Amino acid sequence: MLDTLQAPTTTSSMLRVEGLKAYYQMNYFGVRREVRAVDDVSLTINRNEIYGIAGESSSGKSSLIKTIAGAITPPLRVVEGSVKFDFAGRELDVYADPQAMKAARWQNLSYIMQGSMNVLNPVRRVKHAFHDFAFKHMGLSPSAFRARVEKHLQRIGLDPHVLESFPHQLSGGMRQRLTIALATVCEPDFIIADEPTTALDVLVQQDVLALIKDIQQRMGASIIFVTHDMTVHAAIADRIGIVYAGRLVEEGPTLDVFRRPQHPYTAHLISSLPRIGDNKKRSALPGKPPNLADPPSGCRFHPRCPLAVDKCTNENPPLEARLTGRVACWRAGEVQTA
Amino acid sequence: MDGFAKYLGRRLFQFFLVIFLGVSLAFLITNLSPVDPVEQSVALMTNFGATDPRSVELMRQALQELYGLQGSMLDQYLAFWGRVIRGDFGPSLSAFPTPVMSLIMSALPWTIGLLTLSLVITWTLGNLLGALAGYYRSNLLLKLSGAAVMALHPVPAYIIGLCLLLAFGFIWPILPISGGAQMNLQPGLTLDYLRSLIVHGTLPALTLVLVGLGSWFISMRSLVSNIVTDDHVVYAELGGVSSNKIFSQYVARNALLPQLTGLALSLGNVFGGAVITEFLFNYPGVGRLMIQGIYRGDYALVLGVTTISIIAVAVAVFIIDLIYPLIDPRVRLS
Amino acid sequence: MFKILRDMLRYNIEFAIGFVLTLSIFLFALAHFWAPLPDTAIYLLPPDMPPSAQYWFGTTSRGQDVLWQMSSAIWNTMLFGLTVTVLSRLLAVAVGMLSGYLGGRWDQALMTLNDTMIALPNIPILLLVYFVMRDSMSWPVLAATAALLGWNYDARLIRSVTLSLRNREFTRHAVFAGMSVPQILVRQHLPYVMPVIFFTAMNNLIWAIGLEVTLSVLGFSDINRPTIGGMIYWANQHQAIIAGIWWWIAFPIIAVVLLFLGLFLLAISVNEYIDPRSRLSRMGA
Ligand SMILES: Nc1ncnc2c1ncn2[C@@H]1O[C@H](COP(=O)(O)OP(=O)(O)O)[C@@H](O)[C@H]1O
Ligand SMILES: [Mg+2]
């Protein structure tokens, strides 16, 4: 299976991102600056799939996922490309039809943003958040709605009493669970999550991961999520995409990517994971992460790449199908992993 | 609940500290000054005739006793505290022999009334305008009204009051410019008297409102424009919560908390504005009383009004501190 | 510095207006050094002359030229304001930086004292000081008193900046390298605190000038030294409004309002330039 070339299936795709470019465009006292945080990204996510996006900090993961969620505010702007969802045959073009997008939020797709422990209003009780976000989508009477929310919380392992609390009375883990509950209570078809576990300690992290996976299986939803933590990807993602400096550099089924990374950057990410019984010193990647306001020419990874050749400096490698996934590298597959 | 008790304890401590330091400061200022209040008063009285040296000496002693200026510095300090606690600042020199305290007590309700009314209007209106302007950033009408109140805000109360006085007292004389109510009306709950109160209070209150609006507007607008980028607001917008609801429940409500703290912090300054305004419009409050006391060299009156003002402001701040937990659950339930 | 000024003038209309306004008022005030008559001289000119080609802003009932009086008055008022601002900055910086740097108990104690001072009503205390000092009251004493009352808000702001610097890497390095507390504060932290000092200075200047106007309008300052408030005081003493000598009161009011407007525009635009958050929102706009 590892060596079979597979064309990506489009029949059951739920999200199609094509040629997406989103830049932070700033103009301050006459000085213009442009940060190319999302630069020509195309990807497809299937029904019932969990897709993980990995990459180091400041590589543009959040920017990409915000753009997909239609959650961008200036100075971030979409410069080119499209984001299209397909909800049971009903197509939704995120940046062409704001009205339909508005209607689809929470009904069809929900978004768990980075730092989501702080998304609850500190001066209102938690129940108001559920009411404000979800009530109008459910078509239930107030009491039936309340019962539904309580049942949902119980399934997620939260005491319904939390509805009467203020956020500051709850622990970080509980707040994180609550935001997940809030994002899933309407049983959306598509869930977008940015670092849903990053701020939590390891034990709670395991819990929350299990919870996300469980919800996804029960509701049959698709999930796209971001984290820089490769162990989290290993735990729940069906497929992962690796982002470097605003570009998707590799993508494939999780197991394949972990076993046989094709891009040197991916190989570095994976080899720097701690392994039991392995005391070998790990090499840090030389050099600094690129400045997205002035990215390197050609392949953006070339200044730090151990395999770089002249071609890498001058020409940008396209993202091309290879083995079970896709990779953007002139020397794809040549990397040696331990 | 524990956190709440701690909060109360801290506020109470601060309250007593303000009073302690304020009263001590008033004592220190009067005692460390090179000018002897007794000599000052004696000089003032001998100006009117009585120059017999023996009676001057008697008067000097009587005044020293009256002002509690006998004995060591510490004795005087303790005596001063005793008088503050008893509410006895001796008789007023300019309205002899009426006790200073009863002058203050009849003036205080005027000041409290004027200040409370104008402060409530200023705070509500300034915050409302500021919040709207911070939330609907591109609204032209809000921008213009914002520019107007902001331009007024650095101008001192006296200048704004003087302009109003010239405008509505001389150029277009439709409002009374002096006094708290019509002289010949019997105070009481009659319609005429109330009408007269309102008409007389309009210009002083308007002055205080115009002076105060700007700073609330500015701070609220900047608070709101920061809060709209907070996670909980951004998230509510993404969640399709209606913009009216976001404005009232997610933005304005959160911004009101620091503004209430700001109200407590501003009281000292606001009181200063009231002093000047009262004097300008000859409004019968403690501010006018104090300035008249200064013009007439009435030592007991000036010291009394200063001390009572310090205490009154501290009490008002404390009341706001007590209200705060009612609207901030983080203090109430921690 | 010069480049910042040029950029602000070019891209920030509020700053440009405020700058031009303040600069012209300053130049006007500077002109009093070339006044034809000493500014304390009275009854040398025909009194109560309305504005004319000879006396542009008319003359007062005390036989002074309103134009030249105003020039001196604005100078003196600004001088008072600047003195208060400089003195109170010293206090605010000292207390704020110490409190923020020392932290813990010291911080608590200093900030409690600070909050206590905030809760004291300034005007009654200033009036009391004036009352007991009376004739020995001079404008430097008044300025010192005002400075003692006018530093607490800003000490709080400065403290919060210093507090955030306390745990930074370079502070630890400096401590490790054996620098003393004053050295660290002055060499390492002061540059970061500078923008806050500058911004609070603008606001404090406005406050101090307002205070001067208020006190001298009531006659509670050296009434023979021309100031904006003092001019209005004398106009009131001579019942200028009732006597119809409107120019005696109107021109000082216009001058002071323009001065406040200019300073205020400078203050808000400088604040916007300094505050990183509004900087961000402008970048996005
Ligand atoms: N509001 C903003 N304004 C300007 N640049 C930004 C903003 N937010 C993020 N960036 C820049 O965009 C790039 C990508 O950031 P982000 O998407 O948050 O990365 P990640 O989530 O992978 O850490 C970074 O270089 C960051 O500095
Ligand atoms: Mg991120």
C-alpha cells in the first residue's frame, strides 16, 4: 500500500481549498508591509476525516485555518483563491457568499479558535453563551433546549451545573471542554480547531483528544485542526499536512508521513520527536524561521535545508503527488530518517 | 466568598487610610505654614475697630482655644482629631457665631445634589457615546459628537461655565445665572420650588457635564476598541450572535467595569470642578462656602470645609467600591 | 526624533493641527520679550479702548494693551504648567519605577499610598495651602504644591510598564552583572518608560495649565503677574462684562481654548503613536 500511487479522491470531499493566498497587509505612517502568511495553499478534506496541520510556530498555521473558517479580520486579507465547503450537496463558497456563510456557522461548521479558553465572556454565566450561539439553530423550546444542552454536556463529561458558573470559576481544562461542547452542540458537519489542546497539561490533553475523536465518530463530522505538537497528530489525525513559511510542503496519511517523510523539513520534525529508549542527541535545525514579510527565494526551506542544491535557491518546487500523498521538494524522498 | 471578604477588607482599609492621611494633611498644612491663623484673624478683626490691647490679648487667647492651637504639636493634632470626630470646627468668623459645621451641613446637600445629578448624566452619556463610537467606528455622527466632547474636555470648568454664563445669562438671557433657587420661594415640595431648583441648577450642571463628558468618552472608546479584539467578542461574532447583543452583553458590559473603577478614581477631581462651578454661579454649596471663607479670611470655615470635603469624597469612593462587586462576578464569587 | 516628527506631520492630521496651533501660540507668547511696555505697568494707556488699528485687541480698564498682556500671560501660564509637569514627572517616575521594580511589599505600600493620594480632592487642598500661605504665596510654591498633587495617576502607569520589564532577560543579566538598582532603572528601564513619560507629560501639562487658570481666575495666585486666569480675574473685578468691555474677556478665553485644543490634539496623536494597540488597529485600517 505504501508504494501505490493514489490519485486524491474528489467524490466525497467536504472542503476544497484552491490556490489560497492570504496576506497581512499593513500601512502604518506611510510604511507598507505585507506578511505572506498563507501563500498558495490547496488542499481537500473528505467526509469523516480528521486532518491535522503541523508546522513550527509562526509558520502560518493559524492564519491558514482562520482563512478557512472565514474568520479573518484586517489586516489579514484573502488575496487569491477560494475556500469551498460541500454540505450534503449544498455548496458554500466562503468568500463569495457572506450571507450563506453566516447562516452556515454553527449549523454546518463551527470553529474552535486558538486560546479558546478565553472565548467565554468573563462577566456572564456560561449558559448564556450556549443560548446566544446555539438556540436559534436548534428550533427547540427553551426548556427542551436546556435539556439538550445538559445532555450534551453530560456526554462530554461535564456536570450540567457548569452552566450556572462564571468562566473564572472553572479550571482551564473545563473551559476547554466547554468550548468544545459549545462548538459541537449543534452537531455541525465540519469542525475547525486551532491548537485545541496546547494550553492544557498532558493528562487533560489526552482526555480532550479522546473527546474530540469520540465526538467526530459519533456525529460523523470532518475535522481540520492545527497543532505544532506532532504527538497529537500521531494520536488522532487521519491525514496530516505540513506547513512551512506559509506553504503546504507535504501532505499524506499520518502513518505514511511518520514512517517515510518525503520532505527534509518533515523528516526533521519527526526525528526531533522523543522516543523511548533512544538517547541519541537530536540535531536542532540550523538557522532561523524565515521572515514572512520577506521570504527566501525558490524553496523557502532552502537556507536551512541539509539537502539544498542550486535549483532549490532559484525555483519554487510545486506540490506534486508522490506515493500516497503530495510533496513540494526538488529532492523529495532523498532524506534519510533514523 | 473568601475573595470577596478580602476585597471588602482591602477597600475598608483604603477608606480609613484616605481619611487618616487626608485629615492629617489638612492639619499639617495649617500648622506648618508660616502664617499664624490666630494673628491673621486678630488682624482681620482689629481692622474693624476694636484696638484696645487688653481685649486683643483676650481675643487671641479665645481664638487659640477655639482653634485648638494650645499645647504641643501632638496635643494639637489629637485635639484636631477630637474635633473632626465630634464634627465641631468652632464658630465661623465671617458668620459669627454660627458654627462652621452647621454652615457646611446646610451647604452639603446642594453640592451632593448637583454633583450626583451631573455625574450620573456625564458618566452614562459619556460611556454610551464612547462605547457606540468604539464599536461603530465608521459612523460619522458619532465621530462628530466625539470630536465635540473631546475638544471641550481639556478646557477648565471655569472657562466653560463662564462661556455658558455669557451665552445664557447675557447674550440670550433665558436661564438664571446665580443662586440655587428663587430667593422668595419657600423651600418645600411645591411644584414652583422644584421648577426653580431645576432652572437654577441647569447651568452649573451643564457646565459639569460638558467638562466631564470628554474623558469618559475617550476612555470608553479606547476600552471598547480594545475589547472588540478580545477573544470572547471575536468568537461571538463568528458564532453569529447578533450585533446588538454583542454590543450590549459582550462589549459595553465588560467595559463598564473599569469605568466604574475610573468613576471612583475621578471623584477627587470632579469635586474640584464643582467647587469652581458653584462659585461662578453663586450656587449655595460647599465650594462657594469655601471660596467665600478664603476671601473673608475665615480660618475655621476653610479648614472645616477642606476636612469635610476629604471625608465626603472618601465616603463616595467607598460607596462605589461597594457597588463594584454587584456587577463584577469575578470579585463577588471568587 | 526629527524623522518621527516629519512622519507625524505628514500622516497625522490631528498632530499637524495641534503642532501648528501650539507652535503659533508659543511664538506669540515669546513675543512678549519685545513688548513696548513692561507687562506689570498699569494706567499707562487710555483705558477701555475697543479693538482698533492701534490696539488690536483693545485696552483694559486698567490701561493695559490686551494683546501684549496676553502675550505675557500665555508665557507665564505655560511656564507654570511646564514647571508643574517637570516636577511631577520626577515624582511619578521615581515612585512608579521603584514600585514596579521592587515589587512585593514595597510595591503594595507605594501603590496604596498612591491610590490614597488619588482619592484626595486636589482643589480644596490647594485652596487650603493658598489660604494659609496667603501673601507668602508665589507661583513657584504653588507649582510645587500642584506637582505634589499631580503625579499619582501617572506613577501607576509607569509602574505597570516597569513591572513588565522586571522579569525580562536583560534585567536579570543586569542584576547578575552587579548593576545597582538605580543603575538598572536609569540605564536599562528608563528608555522603555520614556514614551509613557512623554505621553503623561502632555496630559499633565494640560491639567496644570487648567489648574493655573482656575486658581488665578479666583485671584488665588500672584495677581500682579499677568496670567490668562489673572486677566479674567481683573476683568471680573472691573465688571468688564456688564461694562461691555467684552474684548478684555473674550480674547483671553479664545487664547486659552486654542492653547488647550492644540495641546490636546498633540496629546492624543502622540498617544496614538505610542500605544501599540492603536498602532495595530491603524495598521489594519
Ligand atoms: N495580526 C497580525 N498582524 C501582522 N502579522 C501577523 C498577525 N498575526 C500573525 N502575523 C504574522 O503572520 C505569520 C503567521 O502567524 P500565525 O498564522 O499565527 O502562525 P502560527 O499559528 O503557525 O504560529 C507570523 O509571521 C506572524 O508574525
Ligand atoms: Mg497559531
